[in-house]
Amino acid sequence: IGMKNAALEMLVMAVQLNAYLAFFNILPIPPLDGSHIIKGLVGEKLASAMDRNQSFGEILLLVLIFSPLISYLSIPVQIFISFLFSSFGVI
């Protein structure tokens, strides 16, 4: 039973990690993929302005990573993970 619990716990951690990474990657901050999605939705003029200001996005990204704000932004991921695991009876 111990190995089964350990395997389940590792699976839960892998799903959680992937959900957080996916959420983080779709943030609309350059150079993350979310900024490319936004550039595809806005006009060419605004997209080129976003390209010119990409270095500010990198600074913003670093500030976000090292500040407590990221924990507030990850609340939707926590809710999604709780819903997902409770739906399948994992947790």
C-alpha cells in the first residue's frame, strides 16, 4: 500500500506542477506565450509596440516571480486543481 500511495502522490504533484506551469505560461507578459496570443488578437500597431517594449515585460516577469503577487494570481489554478481532483476522487 505504501508504494501505491507514493505513486499517487507523485502523480498528484506532477499534475499540480503542470497546471501551474501552463497557467504561468499563458500570462500576457512578454516573452511568455500569453503575450503572443494577445499580439494575435490586437492590431498590428499595438503588436509592434508590444514587441518594442518586450524588455519591460521581462523585468515585470522577474518582479512577479519574486513577489507575493504570484500566489494571488495562482488562486484560479488552485481552484481548478481542487475541482479536478475532487471530481476524480483523488483528494
